[in-house]
Amino acid sequence: MSGTLPTAEIMKAVDAGFDAQCDFTAELTCFPSTRGAEQTAQDFMAREMRDRGLAVDRWKIEVDDIAHLPGFSPVHVSYENAWNVVGTHRPRGATGKSLILNGHIDVVPVGPLDMWDRPPFDPHVDDGWMYGRGAGDMKAGLAACVFALDALKRTGHAPAAEVYVQSVVEEECTGNGALACLQRGYRADLAMIPEPMGEKLIRAQIGVIWFQVKIAGYPVHVADAGAGANAIEAAMPIIEALHRLEADWNSAGRRHPAYAGVEHPINLNIGRIQGGDWPSSVPAWCVFDVRVAIFPDQPLDEARAEIEAVIREAARNNRFLANSPPEIAYHGFLAEGYELKGAEAAEAKLGHAHRTVYGEPLREVATTATTDARFFGLYADTPALVYGPVSENIHGFNERVNLESVRRNTQAMALFIADWCGLEKI
């Protein structure tokens, strides 16, 4: 490790602040920071960063500023309350390598409240787990970014390089928050994202496409149903055709090498469906929303062309849709996949930090989820290490994060920051 600070002192410093870290994570989890409602949580993050002496940049994302950039995902919602926060540590003399610590503040909707054991934004701890929407994905990791730096400060040291702590919005639906940080000019030698990936390094991640299919029908009274065209029923063979495309993309001949050992890497999900106006009327309309994965190096344009061809072909087999084809609209994720490359030195340092804390080698996985790592790796020539704690039920009910895992993960992060950035006395 760079400098003279003993490893054990850093680890003890993390432990000394861990009760406060848990309290911070719980307070952050109390904010219902779903899409469009993140601003109060971002106010909290900005205040906490400022209190720690970081230079704080809090700004509202303007779609016009980023819409022309590679990696932009189209949106159909207002960004009036889409605020990013970045806290910057600047050393007295930059002798180490710079680092971005990136985490997202936004969380997914909670779903039916009666399926939660406790209110989702009333976090609680039970048997070593913290429960609450966003506790795992990924407010525990975002808090760890702050408290890893706190631990170094507690020892009388600070990173000997620029460190940017980014609290971004839009990760769960577009990634445009991370893209806005690039547009704002934030760059570093490396990025680290403590997503809840089970104490493993993410070697590869899939890309994601969101799209909406709009189907027209012909309404008549149900007593004369045969004279109409049922838009909801017409959606069914289109959905079946999309699942056949999913199976094709999962076939051995089309797999990315990083996913050779993953049983079902490409997942297609019909996430929402609406249609019709009256039980006794043949429905005149149906709209359904789809999320589908793509492999790293699978071009977005080619994937979209395949999707659209499958929908058109399925529609040709429907008497009404053959002359009134479905409309396809893209909103939200148009995200490429990403494979970590060119970060051997950083991987070695993270591997050493992990082994020091856990007593075992750092494992790596190819994930069937996506993260903001792609923005750094694909569009900023900055390798991104995704490495975070153990969490369960993210995007589901009774989401939880393991606090012992958070503690150890924060120790490993602090050791890595000290090694990668170097240290200077404060």
C-alpha cells in the first residue's frame, strides 16, 4: 500500500464510524426517492458532503445538454426535479491516481404496500440486515463512498488525488444522471460503483432496451364481438413472438463469451400492460411496456431492428393488425452492454484489498443486470469497477442489505482508495 499508514488502522477506522454509517444509511433510506422525487435526498447528500469539506456541485439536469451524447436514453417525463450532486475532494498535491465514486440515489417503486412486512421507507434492522426500499440498491453503497473517506480522515489522512463522490439520479431507468456528470466535465483515472453485487467484481454487464408497443383494435358491443378486433388479445401473439426472440438471443450461437456459463443471461419482461375501456366493449386499444437485455458488443441498432421485425411479422398474422400495424416507442433505457477491460492495475489493487479484508480471493461475475459503469467505460475511456455488498430482494418486497457485508465492503473500499489514490497527511 502507498504511504506508511498500516492497513489495520484503516480497517479499525471504518469500524469506529460504522454505527454512524448505519444511521446515515437508514436516514438516507427514509427518503422516498423514486423517479422525480429525489431532490430532498439529494439535498441531504449535498449537506453531508459540504459538512465534510467537499466542494459541492448540485445542478439540475437539462435534457437538451445531453440528448446529443452517446449513451443518452430517450425520456418522456419532466426533469424539473432531476438533480445531481457531486462532492469533490482536492488534495494539496496530486501525487496519486484520481477516482470517481459513483452511486445512484433513485429507487424503484415499492409496489403494493400490503406485501411489505414493514413500511418500505421506514427502515429497520433485524438479525444483521437493514430493510427498506433502496437500502440495498444502492443507498448502503452510496453511504459507503462517504464513510470510506471518513475512515481515512479519522486516521489523519486524505487521498493524494482528486476524488469525486457522485450521487446521481436516473440510474434505474435511463442512466442519464451519470451521463450528465460526463457532460459536466467530471473525469478521473478510474470509477468505482458499489452496487449490491454480493462482494464480487462485475466483469461484464448486459445492456437494456425499454420499449412500448401500442396496439389498435376495433370496438363493438361484445354481443357482436366477431365484428370487432380485440386489441388486448392481439397483444398475446406479439408477446409470444418477443419471447421467441429472447430464446434465440439466449442460444449458444449468439452468446457473448463472458456469458458462456450463465444459464439465461437475456431476460425479457412485460412490465406493464393496459387496455380497453369497458367490460362489455371489445377493446379498441392496448399498450404494453417491455424490458429486454442485450449482450455487450451487440449493437443497439441491430437489436432494435430485430425487435421491430418480430413485432411486424407477428402483426401480419392478425386480420386487423395486418392493415393497422402496432406502433413502437422507445422511452427509458437504450443502454449498451459493457465488459470491463484495461483495468489490470486497479483490479490487482482491489483484489489485494478484498483479500486483506475477507481472507479470500476476489471473485468476478457476469451480471444479467445493468449499471452506470457503461458510461465511464464506453464513453469516457475510464474503466469502472462495480463492487458492492450483499443485498437481497432488490426491486422486490422486503428489500434488505447485510450490514456485516457493508462493513467489510467499506473496509475494502477504504483500503483500495488509499492504495489507488495514495495518502497525504491532513
